[in-house]
Amino acid sequence: MNSSQIYIAIAIITLLIIVVLLFVVGQSGRGRPLSPLAGVAFAFILAGILFSANRLVAYGLMGVGVVLAVVDIIRKARNK
């Protein structure tokens, strides 16, 4: 494995740990569930990591995910 594959593996493992923690915290009642827009943003970012062989596609997917996450943050801030 070269260094870029190791970084990708570490990123995927980290994201999986975060997802597991979200499910554990969400079931205890203290955490808030993800909004549908935040879930789609997370999926786009994860897809960008998985398609890292083609950098243009990977960065595009990650960019769309970040934009959707920012839109979700703005919508939640306006609703308060």
C-alpha cells in the first residue's frame, strides 16, 4: 500500500467510527438526528473519498457535499 491508500483507509475508518458514535448517541436520546440534507451532504463527501482515483470527480463530490452542509447550517440558523 502506498501512502495515499493508507490515508484513504484512515479517513474511511474515521468516518465509520463517527457514524457508529452518531448511532450510539442518537439512541440514547441526547443527540439530534441528522437532517435529510445533512445526510445527503455526508453521502456526497463519503462518495468523494471513495472515488479518489479520479481527482476531478472526487473533489467535485466533496465540494457538493460541503456546499450542501453549509446550506443546511444556514437553514437551521434561520429557523431558530
